Amino acid sequence: MSLHRQSERPSSIACDIVVVGDGMLGLAIALACRDRAADARVVVVGPPSRPGAASPAAAAMLTAFAEVEPGTLRHAGRRAKFDLARRSVPRWPAWIAAFADRAGVPTPALTSGTVVTATDPAIDGPVLAAIAAAAEEHGVPFDSLELRDVPGLRPRRTPPEAPAIRIPGEGAVDPIQVLDVLDRAAAAAGIERVAGRAIDLDEQVVAIDDGTRIRSPQVILAAGAATSTLLDTHPRLRDRLPRIRFGTGVGIRATTPPDVVVPNEVVRTPNRRDGHGVYFAPHGHGRFYIGATCEISDEPVETPRIAALRRILDAAMDDLSQELGRATCQPVLGHRPTTDDGLPLLGRATDSIWIASGTHRDGFVSAPEIADRLASDLLTGTTTLPVELRPDRMPFPIGRGPDA
Ligand SMILES: Cc1cc2nc3c(=O)[nH]c(=O)nc-3n(C[C@H](O)[C@H](O)[C@H](O)COP(=O)(O)OP(=O)(O)OC[C@H]3O[C@@H](n4cnc5c(N)ncnc54)[C@H](O)[C@@H]3O)c2cc1C
């Protein structure tokens, strides 16, 4: 990997494309640009430890239909966002295998199967019905079942006859393994890395915190929840675009002891507006993830609160399995890039600046489609990113949308 060491870094770099942000989207977009412009000098900027990033803290559920809520498909923006995930899900096995191949490392294992269960039928029932209707509309296979039919579950509170839907084609992956594959694939593809933070932005120029200036005709901002902080430094873009805030999410990574049986597929409640859902995502080799909280603020939150961990554990043991409490664990925290209307900002913002952020809870799964479309639009002048998700759209607050 061609990381510049601080002492070796030139004070000025000229390249063809600079990507600010080294998370899932930044790497996927840089690789997609490289595939379409083999001779272009592509540079990715970001602190290699990725402090506070969403991608390494994600459950990395590769789900689209399991995320559907009543009204998702009736609203043009939400439907466009859903479509990016829906089209990405079946692409994942070949997409990540191709990068692993180029990186010369094994392909991360993808677990298949997602069970969505109505642990509180009054709240969750209509959402389950919306998921089933969306799957039917798109011809996606699913089964109806009861919680007792899912191997490895032993909830403390939810009755065994709670209704559920299984979507065999949706699953999960270990995000750390995916980032490792993309880091290595980027190095193998000759994508250069600058290990720093962008602190100032203007047309065709990005200033890095060590004094380096990167000049590039195309600047792609994929700095996750920090994207608006950087946009604030641009002479014309401050307060002109929907704001991306910090959606702090806390989750728990865990490992099961050999005698504990847990499900081998994703098991989750549907999305709930009160944020009190819970999910379990297997990451292979006895490891799993349970999550997650979401607290939205204008500044990042650095460390998880004990109350957040308690909420996740209680919900997981009440609704999924008491056995989960016997695992060893480590809390994780990341900042979901979150807009007020819940929709991402994807596309061109000025002559030289493009934005890929605001993906909130599904930027991981949607990365293949977002990366390919953004690279295509930038390099070939097509318009494949949805117009409803353009950075300069007018936002509407969540809860006041047409179908809320
Ligand atoms: C708890 C949790 C669970 C989630 N679960 C899922 C899930 O199951 N499925 C799913 O699809 N999505 C999930 N998500 C959402 C998903 O993680 C995000 O949508 C996605 O990872 C966003 O990727 P990104 O590259 O835009 O942002 P990030 O991953 O945040 O990456 C941004 C990068 O930019 C860097 N950066 C920041 N500021 C600067 C700067 N000034 N200069 C240079 N670099 C900078 C950061 O260091 C970081 O590495 C989850 C998120 C969280 C927090």
C-alpha cells in the first residue's frame, strides 16, 4: 500500500481524482473509478485507524427488503434509496470475490438468510406486512414462519408463536474483513493513500492537516458523518445542502463459547421509529454482532454509554435468545452519516465536487451500486444516480414527508 509517511509527503500533490474518506464508500468508489480509468491517478485521503467511522462498526447486514417500512415504496426518495440496496444485495458475492481475488486473499464468507420477527405484533405486524408486499411485488422469495421455527432462538419474553418472515437471499458479512479486502485491492490497483484528515475544501483543492494541498479536477467527498463539517469550509457550500449529522450507533461484537447454540442467519425485529428494535448478525467462526442504538447529534460521541449496552443486551435476550448473554463481547461505536430526511446525498455538488454520504443505516449494503453509478456518472457523464438523492435536493424533515 503506498501510504505516504509524514516525513516523505510532498507539500503538493496533483492527481486526477481525490476521494476524501477511507470508509466503505470511499474505497468502493476509488476502486470503481480505477476500473473505469486505468491511467488515472487516484488518491484516497483518510486516517488509517478510521476513528469513529461507521463502516468498521456496522453489523453489515446485506439486506434491502428486511429494511422496508410501510410507505417506503410509495415515496420516490425512499424507493430510490431502497432500490440501491435491492440491486446491491444479489451483487455482493461476486463483487467482494472479485476484489478478494485481486487482493490475493480469501473471500469473506457471506451468511445467507434473514429472519424478521414481529416480537411486538401491534407495532411490528404492519411492518412485516409491508416487507411481504414489497417482496411479492419484486418476485423475491420469502417464507412465513413462527419464531419457534428458527433454530438457535430462546427468547426470555417473546412468545414462540410470534410471526416472522425469512428472506433467504439476504444475509450479513464481517465488515472488518471486507474493509481489509478493499484496502488490499486498492493497494494492488495502484490507488495512492494519504494518511491524514482533510481540513479545508475549495474547487479542485483539498488541504490536509499536515499542510499538504491536493489538487484534482474531481474531488469526491465520502467522509461519512464528518462530510458536512468539511463542506462548511467551502466558500459556497456551507449551509447550502442538507446537513449530514452524527448518528452515533453502539453495537456489540461477541464470540460464543462452544456449548452455546445461536442462529446461523440474521434474526431481527423490523425497523421501528422508536429505535427500540434489535438485531443479531452472524459474522462466521462463532462470532456475531448484536445492535444497535442510534443517537443523532451535531458533534461526534466518542464512547458508548453503559445504558446503551444494557438496552441492546436486554432487547437481544428478551426478543432473541437468553443464550447470547453467555458470549464474550466487545462494544463498538460508529457514526452513521445521517440526514434529516433520512436520504443519502449522492452526486455532483459543484463543477469539481461530488458527494457520497448520508447513507445512515444502509451504506454498507448499497456500496456496490453507489460506487459503480457515481464512478460512471463522474467519468462518462451519464446520470445513473437517482435524481431524488442529489445533494442539492430540497430536504423535508422526517415525520413530515408525504407518507409519514
Ligand atoms: C452501529 C451501526 C450498524 C450499522 N449496520 C449496518 C448494516 O447492518 N448494514 C448496512 O448496510 N449499513 C450499516 N450501517 C451503516 C453503514 O455503516 C454506513 O452507512 C456506511 O458504512 C457509511 O460508509 P462511509 O464510507 O460513507 O462512512 P464511514 O464508514 O464513516 O467512513 C468515512 C471515513 O472518512 C474518514 N474521514 C472523516 N473525516 C475525514 C476528513 N476530514 N478527511 C479524511 N477522511 C475523513 C473517516 O476516518 C472514515 O474512515 C451501520 C452503522 C452503524 C454505526
